[in-house]
Amino acid sequence: MSEGGAARVGHCGAHVRALWLGKPTRGRATWRRFAVSCLLACAIPTAQAADDLLREVESLLLTQRTRPDAAQFERAKRIAAAEVKRIPGEARAWTTLAWMRMIEHRFMEALDAAKMADRLAPDESRTLALMCDALVELGRYGEAVTTAQHLADLEPGVPAWVRAARLRFLHNDTDGAIQLMARAARTGNARGEAAAWVWLELAQLYLHTGETVAAAQAIAAAQQAYPGLPAILPAKARLLLAQKNPRAALDLYRQAIAIQPRAEEALAAWRLARQLGQDGAATHLAALLEGLARLDTGGLSRRALAEYFADSGQTDRALELARGELAARPDIYSHATLARVLQRAGNRAQAKSHANAALALNTPDAQFQADMRAILAPLPTVQAARP
């Protein structure tokens, strides 16, 4: 496929065959931006206060990714909501609100806010990126592909390549995903948090293919780009697991939890501790997960917590969380979580239904595939004993 001709996205078979990010199609979008900029030039004094407030919110949201602060996040929420009410015709206010709602896992509201921003200022790359992210979380993959392709045609670059790579992986094209994510990693800024996240996503793709050396190199590049990123330790732990070193992986997971307690890492560590027979560590991690469940009033960790409660025999709590997660985030991974929980609860028929939904894109995640195929496998036939 030529780089100059941006091919269309297709859903034929199990693969997404496009999202090749060619030259931008400017035309009317460029002239629209020019006209809007001319109009805004006349309103700079009155817009300055709003600009300053929205810039403050954006700064607070960026800080949350490495140094979460509940009080500062609440302040950002208040400002974003107030600005949308005060200047409802300002696209940037709606884009900021969409970003806020994505962080809160309020994906339908995030999509609505992004669509409003797009109506006010069409074809802005950040708005399209947020719209694509929300559509993926809502399991609306066809619309996500269309939006990602539009972003790619409009403004080829790291944001478009990253989203195209994610969609290619979801649609069982790991090689295409790696190609695009590697391009994003090597083309973007060499330093900074955003660069580190792209390298970590590339590392995870390599782990899906068993390329542990390439994954290690990508993690090292992430650490060089932004040494203090909390997500680097869990990435190293996953690498150690792929290298068949579970004890070292558990140690790294526990280090990560000490820096930033997250249910996803606590669940992985708890499972490892039980597997390794480290009962004391498992008890401590179970208490941590119970505490995180009490604190998770916004439902940000429902998926991991549902898995924990199912594994620990608390089926009713697991079902409540898994069903709540699917309602708010109806993607293939939420279907997979509910399938696992229903299987453990003994509801085989419903578990199969959700397992089939989870496998709709044939996403090439080995553990994911193994879990769903096990649910769908027929029960072994019990042979009657001979007299």
C-alpha cells in the first residue's frame, strides 16, 4: 500500500486492512480554520480568561497521570463544567470536558462532549482522537475505525498512528499494529510522558507476539523518555512473566503498588502470590484489593475488582461489578470479564453468550483467547462405568 494514497478501512474477514496514514486532506478544513482564526482575532481580550482557565484544567489533567490528586481533580472538574456552561459555544471547553469524562470512565458522556466540540469546530485532531477513544471503549468499533481513518487523512502523525495501531490489534492484525506503533514511537518526541506511553504500548504488542527482546528494548526506551512513569514497573513485571520469572515479577508488582496502588496491578500480584504459595503476601494483597473496592466509588477499577471477587468466591459482588462495567463500557474486554464471572457463578449459557461477544474481533491476546475458548468448549462426556 502506498504511503501517498490513504486507503479506506475495511472490515472484511478478521482484519482491518487500512488505517494507512497518508498525506493529509486539507481543503475546506484548512479554510474553515483560517476563517475561525480571523473571527477569534477580534475576540482575544474576552477569550483570554477562558483560555487561561482551560489551560489550567489541561495542566491538572496531565498531572493526574503521574501524580494523582483527588482534590486537584475535583477542582479541574468544577472548572471544566463551569466553562462549558459559561461559554457553550467554545469548542475547546467541550473538548476539555470530553477528556475529563474519559478519565472518569464516563464514556458515553465523553463521546457526546467530543461530538459537540466537533460540531462547533470540525476536524480538530484532538477532538477526533478523543472521539475515537470513546468509541473504542463503547465497543463501537466500526465508527472508531471511520473516525481514526478521518483523523489519519486529516493529520497523519503520532495520535493517528497510535489509534490505528490499537484498532489493528483489536482486529487481529498484530504485525500491522506493531508497524504503526513503532512508527509512532520513533517519529514522536524522544522525551516526555507521552513518548514513554507509546513505547510501553509497543512493548505490550511485542509481548503478545512473544518477542521479549524487542519488548525489553521498548520498555528501556520508555524509561529513557520518562524515567518516573509509574506504569514502567508493571510493564517490566509483565516482561518477567513472559520470561518465566514469576517471583521477580511479583516483586516488581509490589514495588509498583507501593508507589501507586492500582487494582489492576494488585490483582496481578495477588494471583501470582497465590500461585507461588506466598500466603502472607496474598493475604496482604487481598486486604488491599478489598480496600480499593471500598474507595472505587466512581467505578474506575470495576473490571479488575470483578475478577478479584470472582476468584475469591464472592460471586454476587463480582456479578454486580461486571454487569455495571459492561453497561458503562460495552467493549470486548467487559464481555470477557462478565463471561469469566458468569462461568464461575455456574451460569454457563450466559457465559457462552458473552464469550462469543468477546471473540467478535478475534483479538490476538493469548490469555484472553484461551479463557474465552475454555468457556465455549463443550463439557467432557461422562462415560457410564461398565457393570
